[in-house]
Amino acid sequence: MTLAVMLLVSAWLGGSSSALAASPHTVSGSPMYIAAIPGLSGLFAGTRPDTLGVQDDGRLAACPSSPNCVVSREDADAEHAIAPLTYSSDAATAMARLKQVLQGQPRTDIITEREDYLYAEARSRLMGFVDDVEFYLDAPNSVIQVRSASRLGQSDLGVNRDRIETIRAQFNDLAGT
């Protein structure tokens, strides 16, 4: 990282010797997105994991030991466990409703879409950190299994859990439940 970039990041994080100090979240009156600075766009994105998708055991991948992941696997520990999405409509309608919810999420792009699987990347607003968000249709049980995990760092301050709960609420609202 160059010295200029380090100074800019330092100023943005609260340094006082820069023009950014007066308003650390704006530059010339515009919102500052650190990931939009040339050369930094991929710095906080990380690399797409090779464990995405339905695994050989027919489930989404388990979470790593770090606390920045939630998954609806029955074998998940309490820190990582989250309930799957439930539906009472037909499976195709449930997946269409989920897609509609995901398309309304800020800074979220659907990357892979199949009849029984959706994968999206969600970016944080300021730093551009990427979280991998997966949904797998478990039609025999009328649920959609979920997994949301940060690519980088240790803690996510509950962002992945909050994301899934927000999606759940919107998914249920669209169903009228």
C-alpha cells in the first residue's frame, strides 16, 4: 500500500491532519467510499471461496471457526446456527420471492441462479468488504437453507446474521405471513 493511500485511510479513520478530518465520511461533499479509490476496489473484496454451492453431502458448506458466518445446517454450533427460510407456497414461487428480495438488497448482486440455488455477493457500504450469501432449496422439507459468510476478517459484528434475518422478514412479508 502506498504512503498516500495509507495517509488517506488514516485520515478517513479519524486522523486530524487532513482535509478529511472535518468530515471523515465525505470528500468535497460527496460520500466517501474507500473501495472506490483507484487501486483499492479489490483490496477488501477477498477471493471467492471454492467451497460455494451444494457440497457432496447435499448441503451448504459448514461455517469456519471464525464468528463471521451463519448457516442453517442441523450440525451447526450455537454461534453459527440460524434457521432456514420456510415457505408454504410451491418451491418455484418461493425461489422467485427470494430472488425478488435479494434484488432489493443494497450492494447485493446475484451471481448464480438455478432452480434450487441462489448465490449472491453483498458488499459493505464504506470499505467494500464482500460477504458470500447462499440459498439452497430443500423442497422435500419446504425450506430454503441459508449461509452467509464474510470472506475476510474475524468478526462481522453480527452483519451476516442480521442480513439473513432481514431477508427472512422481507421474504415472509412478500408471502403475507
